[in-house]
Amino acid sequence: STCSFATPSRSLPIHIWDAVGGALKGSYRAYDHLDEITAAYSLAFSLDGGRLYCGYEKALRVFEVARPGRQCRVAPTQKKRSREGQTGILSCIAHNPDRQGMMAVGSYHRTTGVYLADTLELMYVLHGQQGGVTQVRWSADGNYLYSGGRKDPYILCWDVRHTQSTVYTIARDTPTTNQRITFDIEPCGRHLCTGGEDGRVTVHDLRDGARVADFQAAPDTVNGFSFHPSLNLAATASGHRRFPLGDTGDA
């Protein structure tokens, strides 16, 4: 019953599917001020799988997985006519694995917000990303938060106990692509791996962010990297949409 995944789609409800048989298990609908279905930009199940957290523009919505439909809890992330809070499209969500009730939310407005998952109360907003935040990831012990952005050459490491400044940055080759370049942390929590536009995967020691290894994984942009949760394996995705310029000279 827990082998499921969720998908958002433009102008359609969020669907939860049976990952084994492919059957539709439930639909969850969010509506805008015109009473039209609005699509989520990001999704994340709670750690116990009972709730589905969804990111929209300047708002979070939480659905109870056991109750498909339109009923949900809505929490604006920025007050009206105020600069306080977190603005922009909420592009990624990650729950802290230490079960202390914190979750991180990235925004295309180049910020990362840390919230209390139960109340959706904003604790603080982290600044410093050069591009819109496309991924947030917690360390295995829940004390450190890593964030990466679009067209941003650095992954930022934050100590959530002391957020005055970053602990260190991890460089990667992402100067021009608009793709999400995803990274992952190995299950034991010692190393982080990320791809780049040069087709290489770089391995970094999470004690100080130093690069300790790298290898050529593809002839084009490596836009995805993921560790297997239990086996000594990892998966990569690669590719880059290119538009060759034709002859624009006079005939």
C-alpha cells in the first residue's frame, strides 16, 4: 500500500499512482483565486508517508494522502503587501531526516526557507544562491542543508544550527544550462556527487567540501545523479537540448 509515487501536471490534479501496477490511487486538486485547477511546482511526502506537501507560487499546500479531493491546508509563504517571508515559485521541498519536524523549501527567487512541517511556520530564510534554487538536500544527521541553483556554479552548505553564513561551497560546472543539475549524498553520508555541463561527475568530501575524485560519465551534460539506497551502485542521466543555428545569410 505504500509503494506509490505522485506526479503533478499543468492544469491537472496531482495524481498518486501504484508504482507496481500503474493504477491511479487518488487525485488531489488545488484551486486558484479563479476557482481553476493550479499545478504544483514541487512535491514531497512526509517522512511517514501520510501527507503530501506541495509547492506553489508563494504558497504551500498540504494534502492528507488518505483523503483525495480538494481539501487541503494552505499556507501563504509571504504576507500581502509585505517583503517578509519567502516569495517566488516554490521549486523543491525536502524533509529533515532526523524527525525533528523541519523541512526545507527552495524558491526560484534564489532563497531557501526552513519551516516547521507540522505548522508550516517559517523559521528563517537563507540567501546566497546566484540562481533560482532547484534542489535542497539534508545531510544524514539532519544538521546540514545543501542547496543548488539554476545556472549557479556552487552548491551551498548550511549548518542549520548557525545560519549566519555558509559553512563552505562546492563548485560545479553549470554556467549556461537552464536544466536542473541534481546531486545526491551517499547513504552513509560521507560524500556528495554532482554532475555538470562538462559531462563529468565530481565527488566531494562532506567534511570540508573538497573534491576527492571525478570521472567522465557522459559526452554531454550530466543533469542527474543518484545513489542506490542499499547497493554499491549509482545512476546518472545526461543530455542537453541544443539548437544549431541555420544559415541566416541573404539568398
